[in-house]
Amino acid sequence: MMDSTERVLRAINFQKTDRIPLWHVHHYAGFNERWRKFLGLGENVEPKDYYGYDTAVFGPDESFFPSEKRLISDEGDYYIENDGFGRITRRKKDGYFPQILQYKLSERNEIDSIEFEKAEIDSRYTELDAFSDKNRHRCRFARTGGLYIRAHALWPEDKLLMDMLFEPDFCGELFDLVCEHMTAMAVESIKRTGWGTGIWVYDDMANSLNPMFSPDLFGRYLLPRYKKFIKACKNAGCSYFFFHSDGNISPLMDMLVEAGFDGFNPLEPRCGLHLPKLREKYKDIVFFGGVCNTEILQTNDRGKIKEHIEPLIETAKSGGVLLGMASASGDIPPEAYDYYMSLIKDRTLHDNTASL
């Protein structure tokens, strides 16, 4: 039996494995509680351990100004915070996404005065040892935020999208500033982890229909800077580069491959990204995900679930695939999730071992 690191690295290199590796999934909105109750498990049991997810991704504190991060006030159901990126936010105590009250930049000409805190600050990596120990049996990756999402942490997204059309000099300076910081964070993470498994870039830049901007704008602003980012990481000893974005990024995938990315996640079917079809076009690209988390499992219909999963299993047998989904929310019946996982585990344990 292979360990997770061997299994994942062999899959990334399109080599045979003892089973199809499983991408880790974020479970939220009450899923874990319902799942434990369905299976009669204790409160400390997690799906990632029960099913044997093979991956774990570490993200350091990559905020621009970590020394500024603080709770400003506690206002009943809400926290007012400085999030470390220079933003003042209002966040519901049981919520996730904050309301942004103020950005570090209020005028474009202020960008010349911005200086981010160094990537080498030890406090950015205080959770690394605990993460590494907790996930020592998994294939561990390092992660950094992407150029687009980190740019609109400094300047509002709606303004950024307009400025990408009408303020090219400002946007060039903004993306250069962010690229320098994120590159430094990635290189420092490579040095500190020493895992040799690759870097993930998380850069949500699409809705369910299209990217947030045209391929021409990606080519103007992000493509050359991602090439620069990947070159620097390669010089630091990183071999693999993977890209995460929710939504339909298919119009940008060719340029992301050109930039040097080796794989993609989460590949949401509801956004038109179907794993078997993608494999027809991208023969040598690694895919992480591919399972529908918004429509199929919610039906709790075993026939529909099996019809959806079987082609993914067949695609994964040739390597270059880690099956999983974007996330698992509380609207997924735990029995449907358990059945989906049983299809993968039962089939792959004896169908994917030939010619090892």
C-alpha cells in the first residue's frame, strides 16, 4: 500500500497508483455534525480521516501588514477588525465573509507610499509545525493567494475591474507590487516547508458563467506576472504549480498553462467544467476535483450519483487526477456523500492496481 505522498506524486506524473488519490474537501454549514450522526461516529472524527483524504494545503499569514491585524471593537453580533491587508471589516460572529468598510488605498496616487511587511517574518509561519505534524501522513502542499484576489484586497474589486480598462499604469504598478509580495511569500514557503510537492495559487477570478475579465486583460496584466512568479519559484526549487479558481475559468486555461501551471482545481461541473471533456483537450494537465457539489449529491439519488461518478473514475484511472469537490455543505445528505465515497474507494482499490 502506498502512502499518500507517493500516491499523489505518482498521479501527478501520470503513473499507476494503488488507488485514485483523494483531494481534501472543506466541509461546512453543519455537514460534519449530520455526517457523524448518520454514521454513528464520535465528535472528533472528521471525514478527511475517515475516508483517507490524501492531500493537505498550508497557507501562511500572507497579509500585507500582519503587525496591524487586530480586533478593533466587539459590537454585539459583529466584530470590527483590521484584517492585516489594511482593510477595516465588519464580520458577523457566526459568519464567514466580511463587509469591507475601508481599504488601505483611498486614492490611486497613494500606491507609491505602500510598503508591505517582509515575507521572512517568523510570525507568518507560526502554524507550520503543527500543520506539518497533524498532516504528516498526507501529501502536503504550500499555498499562496493569487495576483487578482490580492490586488483587490488593496483596491476595491469594482474599481479594479474598471481600472484594468482605463488606468493601465496604475494597474501595472498595483499588480507588480502584489506579484513581488506573493512571489516572496511563495519562495519563503518553499524554503521553510521543504516538501518538494509544489505550490498552489488560489486566485478566484470567475463567476459560474465567465471570468471576471476578458482573456485580453488576463494576457496584459496577469500572464507576464504569473510567468515571472513561476520562474522565481522554480529557481527556488519548486517543480509543480497548481491553480485554484472557482467558477468557469475555461477561457483562461490555455494562458494559465502557458504561464506554467501544471493543474487546476476545483473544476465545477455547474460551471461547464466537465472532467472527461477537459481531459480530451488537456492530455498532460493534472485535475483536482471534478465532482459536482451543488446538484447531483443533493438529490440523494444513487442512480444519478453513480452515473455522475463513473466517468470521473474512468478518467482518473489513466492518472493525472485527484478526485474531490470544491466543498461539502450542509445541504448534501450524508448518506449521499458516503455512497459517493464508497464508489471511489471500492472501485479503485482493485481496478487501478494493474501494471504497478
